[in-house]
Amino acid sequence: MFDKEKIAQVKKATDNWNDTVIAKTIAKFPERKPEFKTSSDIEIKRVYTPADVEDMDYERDLSYPGEYPYTRGVQPTMYRGKSWTMRQYAGFATAEESNKRYKYLLEQGQTGLSVAFDLPTQIGYDSDHPLSEGEVGKVGVAIDSLKDMEVLFDGIPLDKVSTSMTINAPASVLLAMYIAVAEKQGVTPEKLSGTIQNDILKEYIARGTYIFPVEPSMRLITNIFEYCSKNVPKWNTISISGYHIREAGSSAAQEVAFTLADGIAYVEAAIKAGLDVDEFAPRLSFFFNAHNDLLEEVAKFRAARRLWAKIMKDRFKAKSTKSMMLRFHTQTGGSTLTAQQPDNNIVRVAIQTLAAVLGGTQSLHTNSKDEALALPTEDSVRIALRTQQIVENESGVTETIDPLAGSYYVENLTNNIENMASEYIRKIDELGGAARAIEKGYVQQEIQDSAYRYQMEIEKGERVIVGMNKFKVEEAAPKGLLRVDPIVGELQARKLADLRSTRDNAKVDAALEALKKAAQGEENLMPFILDAVRVYGTLGEICGVLREVFGEYQQTVIL
Amino acid sequence: MDIKAGLLNGDKRACARLISLIENEDAQAVELLKELYSMTGNARVIGITGPPGAGKSTVTDKLAKLLRKRNKKVGIIAVDPTSPFTGGAILGDRVRMSDLNTDPGVFIRSMGTRGALGGLSKAANAAVKVLDIFGMDYIFIETVGVGQSEVDIVKLADTVVMVMVPGLGDDIQAIKAGIMEIGDVFAVNKSDRDGAERTATEIEVMLDFNRGAAYRPPVVNIIAKDNNNIDKLMEAIDDHYEYMQNSGNYKIRKRNSLKTEIIDIFKYNVVKSIEQKSENTNIIDQLVELALDKSIDPYTAALRLLKELRSTES
Amino acid sequence: MDRPIRVVVAKPGLDGHDRGAKVVARALRDAGMEVIYTGLRQTPEQIVETAIQEDADVVAMSILSGAHNHLFPKVVKLLNEKGADDILIVGGGVIPEDDIPGLIEAGIAAIFTPGTPTSVTIDFIKNNLKRN
């Protein structure tokens, strides 16, 4: 792209500048630090020039929005056409309360629903299971059966909203419940749109809400791919998540690397199960974090898009361009929030919002300022949503597409992150793929090393977190935090007892027995799960049958 | 806390405290072990070793569960390396044994390798005695089979199970050198993986070289996480034990390990007393200075130390 | 005391966010302690059994799900029932300031919220052991 002679001149001039002007300046006024680095340990130069992107080929490496390799974005007009989806993750205690919150958020102009489930639901236990004690309704809504799901979406037309459900190990059960609720509303499955997270590998790596071992988990996932490609075609069947990997302490480059490595594992599993890549790949979506290092984050999103496009085209020989497009949801970084001076978090979230938008996200959740303390209140959720709306309507960054393209620094960082991620993926391939690398603890170890290094940098004051290790103030304890009523557990337990005595238990037993037989065989389990859900088999009963057949995953701990 | 009464009455806290006292080289612990030594010798001791990542904890977990079904009480000593720089350690073997935790018939203890001087095998040996007195029918000692000190520990066992796994590559070579020989039973874990057959063959080939005819260690293919062939592995362990009993080798092994233990304790006490003595008199430093000057040689220096020690003891 | 301090680092409850627990475990090790790490999804009963069998000086627990008011005091209660009241118990995680007095009252010696340097936790443990 650049003239070779020109580049040589620039290099010479840069050297000259460093040797004269800079040498003199530094001698008098040393720089703040001996070296400057990004989170991914990439050294940051004093200044970037065309020489840092001398090999860049515009058509090959960047091209146009909506064109391979999608570095600049997956849609041709991006935010000039349509804003990203503002999607706030929310779910509170009971289905009734959550339903109220959803209606409130829809009234406030939110355009998609996002459901958070409590931990027993995420791990496939009913609310009255002993391990559920103290956890029911704590981090999201408790769903035990189709009954709860009916209440959750009461009065919300499922053909009009798109719903994202943060559910993984029991994703097929919750999706089945969603389909069953739609049936009752008279909405057919092909009209449903939304996403299930359904990403078990990152649960093993970072988030911890796994149930079954690797092989049966991968089977459940590919069962969903297959079922949805035929019956729920607008559904995003997986949201391959780097978010939690980053929260666990990875660097930006590791976030891209491990997420795409997981993606490769899912594509391989689906192909092995006999699916055609172009049939399911267009429904794959991704989920990334947005941290404070604005330019590195933008480069991260761009690098992820370009690398995934190449992987799909070269490695998996995808033909449909839709298979090559990395579409992603972003959430601002929960671990970047501080419990100290929580108002500062509003500013952090604003920077992270910018990063996500400049990086071309398809949807965004902005964290509320008080999330380092407890579940967010309605007020703080509104500020978080307003942050997105300010960036959308007032900042001007949405008026042109990928405005940071061509920045020597951003392009150089994009290349660097892509290269580091490719190197990790090569290493994971060597170890036998993502699932094997996770079982060996390799991925976890890499993340923990980063997390520990980061923590020590903060403690030594090498990394400043405003309000936490610098610019501290005495502050009173914050008031008015949202808390969950401890009787929610009892309420759910009572509802369950009620359900078990009023439903047709013979039908439930038959459906569970059929599911068990199917699980022992090779069939697609989705229709069996749907049958069990329709007759009000509970989540715990369904997962219990599968636990019996599949066993449970044992975590690998390497410290 | 009355440790003795607690230990004899099945109080886990007392058992745990006594093991701590042993690890901390407390004199009270030695006195108690002296007193109760005659009560030892009822437990079967099984060593579990092998390279990192072979699944030793899972194997131990599954064997323990099998024995629990047979109503046997099980003690487990899981050893992990101590950092030589900080003296700290992360002991993570319990992660794989979570559901044994609350079983009243199971006692699990994690130990760091701590200092040098064969201190660990001494402590592990004593911990085995404690669990034996505590009434455990089976005691597992689990260590990473990478170094000599770990080998010394599992040598305490009546039967040593070497857990291998396919796909370790060069690690197998490293393990072979001097350590493979101590295996009485070989378990090839994750035997559904590629390369399992090759690993088993490699072990067989090695066994062809190393042993005479009297006893040939069996190689058992297992998938520990699925509880696959764990009963076969237990059978092989029992067979080995029976062979040892019938052939008289059991007595020989016991005799040898007692001899090693006595010599270890003796060495340890000698070194300890010299160190203690030197704390007051600086005798070691003095001898070092003399040897540095070449006015004395290290051999004579060592003899002089011994003399010093004797003179104080008489 | 020249013996290493023994600490059980545990994740009670169902949440899988173990970044904090693992960072603390490493920091304690680097401070010369023996850390018995339990892994995820531990019941109070399991934690108590581990603490007893390991003869721990300290039990350090981390919860990010909000179940702390239920699970932390339960561990204290069970330890006391077993006569193991000489174990120092500390907690950490996303815990609202309002909840801390109640937890201290219940027998948790200290609560470390996000942003607490590991050195603070280490010093607290060293200075507040209940036995020598």
C-alpha cells in the first residue's frame, strides 16, 4: 500500500527523531515509565508511523464494511443504518418480578430482552434441591418448570422481541421451555428470535456452571444446532463467549485466542456430527468483554473479526459469507468496576461503551455502577442504558464506519493481537484442541498467570486504578442497594410442591423415561426434552435424568 | 485436646492434630507414636504415583469409593511439592475427592514436601502410622512420581501403583529412569485415548527388560473418570499383595523399609543434634573456616563433628 | 511460629467465579503458607470436614453469588459444633457493606471486598491466628 522508498524515508526520519529530539528531551525529562505495555503485554511505542503497517494491503487486510475479511464490520452500513441492540442483562428472583422489570425496560426503549438465571437453574437443580439452599433467585430468576417460564414472559409477545438467555449446561431445556411458551401464545418456532449462550467450554475454563462431561455436553450443543437449523431458523444457537475468560483475568489477546479456539471446537463437533458448515455457522454468535484500554479493545474486536473470517474460509472451507462473519454481543467489564467511589464506574462504562461501538459490536450490555457491590438498582440500570444512548446520539462516533481504521497504532495493534491469538490457537491445536487443552488445565493456567500478574501490578502500584490504589477518599457505605428477599427459596419450593401434586405425573414419568432411553442412544435429544417440558417435567428432573446417563464434569485445577 | 484419647476414639480432629504435630517435628508426637507403635500394622498401604496429569487423584478417589462399598475405612495422604523459594504450597488434590470429604469412614490429609533431609518421608511414614492406629483399613499415599524423595515415600507402601497416561511423550522417558522400577501394578489411565495401546506396549517392553520371572507387574487399562476397570485395578493390587504374602517377599519388604526408616530417623537425629550444637558453639562454621584455609580436610572435619557429638552425649 | 500456616481456601455455594479465590490462594502460597484448595461448589459440611482433616489454622471462603449470609454463618456454626473453634474464618467476594456487621457477629473474623490488596489479607491472617 505504501511506497517502499517512502517507508524507508520514514524509518530514517523516525530514527533521526528518536536519536536527536527524543534523546535530548528524555535526558532532561525522563518518560513516566521505562516501558509502556498493553494488557496483552504488547509493547507500546512512543509513536507509530506508516513503517509500522508497511505490509498492510487495504483490500486484503481491511476491505469494506460487510466485505471479507470483515475487519471494518459485518454490515455494509453499520450504525448509519441501524443502531446496535441495547440489551441489559436482567433477571430478578422470581418470574413475576423479572416480568415486571422486562416490561419496564421495554417501555424505556430497550430493544431486546436478556434473561439472567439464578445459579441452581444454571446448574440444573430445582429450587428445592439441597445445593440450591441460599442461592435461589440470587443472581437471576429461578426457573423450575414451564410454569415459571409462562409467568416470566406473560404479556410479552415472543414474535415481537428478541430474547437472549444466559444459559449454558441446561440450554436445551430452557430453549425448549421458551418454544413451549411461544406455542401457548400461538407463536410458531420459526418466528422466534434470540440467543442462548450454550457455550460449555468457557464454563469449564472460567465461569464454572457446568454439569456434564465434555463429550455429552458437545452432543447437546450440536443437537441444538441441528434442531434449530430445521425448526427455529432465526435463533442464534450459541454465543461463544470471551467475556468470562476476560473476567477471569485473561489479556485481550488471550480473550480472542481462547474464544476463537472454543469456536473452532464447536464447528469441528458439528461437522463431525454430520452437519454442513454453512447450515449452522451463520447462527454462531460471539460475546466479548470491553475493558478500559480503549484502543487495544477496538483493535481486539477488529482482529477477532478478521481472524474468524480466515478460520471459517481457510480451515473449514465455508462458502457462505454469512458463515465467515463474526457477529458479537459486548458487555462492559464487570471486573473493571470498583467498590470504591462507585460513581467513577459510570465513566469507566462510558469508555468501554465507546470501545465496543468503535469496535463494531452488534449489541451491548452496559454494567451499572453498583455491580461491584450487589445487584444493580433500577436507577443505576437506567444510567447504564443512558450511557449507550449518549454514545449513540451525541458522540458522533456512529456517523461513519470503523473511524479508527488507518490509525497506524490501531492497525499495528490489530495485527499484533491477531498474530498472538493465532499463535495460541496453534498451541491449542497441538494439545489436541480446545476441549483437551482445557482438560489439561493449559488454558486456565495461562489465564491465572495473567490474573495474578495483573493483581500484583496493582498492589505494587505499577498499575493505577483510580479510587482503589490511588486518589482514595474516606467514604461512607453506599445505601439503597437491591437485595433479594430470602423467602424466594421457600416460595419456589412451595410452587414446586404444588406443581408436583397437580400435574399428570404418569405423563412426566413417561417423558423422562423416553428421554433417558434417547440419551443412552444417539438420537437428537431436543424433541424429547420438549416433550418433557410440555408436560411440566422440571428442570431438575430433566437434568437429573441426563446426569444419571452422562455423569458429571470434574474440574481441572492447576494453580 | 487429649490427642491420644481422641485418636483411639475415632475423633478426626485428634488424628489431624497429631499429623500436624508430626509435620512440625513436635516432641510430643514422637512420644505418642512410641507409645502406640504396637498398634500399627493393621492397614494395607498403597502408593499411587505417576507423572503430573496422569489422573492420580481421580484413581485414588475411585479406588477409595470402591473400598468404601466394601465397608473398608480409607485414609489418604496426598503429597504436593512445597515451593523451595517461599516455603508455601498449594495442595489441590482434594478437588478430585470432594464427595469423599464428608464420608465418616474416610480421612484425607494433604501434605507439602516442606524441607529437605528426607523429612517428608519421615513425616509421611509417621502419618501412615497415625492413620493405621486411627483404624483405617487401607491407606493411600499419593505423590507425583518425579523425584527421589517422592519415590522414597511410595516405597513405604505394600503395593505401588504407577499411573500412566497416553500422550505424555518425553515425560515417559523421564519417568523411566529409576522410577518405573518401583511399580508393582501399572495402570494406563484414559485408555480410550489415542496412543493408549502404545503406552501399554512401552510399559510391557520395559518390564521385559527389567524383571526376572517371579512376579511380573500387570498392566491394567482404566478410565478412572468413568470408573472403568477400577475393580480390575483393585484386583491387581490384591493379587500383588497376596503374592507378596505367599512368596515371603512381604516380610523382606517390611524388613527393608523398617531398616530404611530406622537409618533415616537416626541420620535425621544426628544431623539435628549437630545443628543444635552448632547453634551455640558455631562448631560447623569453625570447621568450615579451617577447611577453607586448608588447615584441615573435610573428612577429618566430619570425624571431628562426630566426636563433638559423642562427647556431649556421654 | 516457624511452621507454615495452613489455610483452606474454599468456594462455598454454586457460583463459579474463582478468579479471586485463586489469586488469593497463590498470594498466600507466595507468603509461605500451605494452601489447601477445595475447588468449586463446596457445601458447608464439606468445607468443615476439610478444615478438620487438614487441621487448618484458617478457612478463607469466597462467594460472589450473594449467598454469603446463608453459607458463611453455617460454616462457623458447624465448625463450632465440632469443637473446632480455634480456626480463624475469613470471607471475601461481592458482599454489601450492610451485611458485614451481621457476618462479623456470626463469627467471620473479617470480610475482604473487591479491591482489597492480597497483602492486607495476608497480614490479617498472620496477626489474627487463634492458635500458635
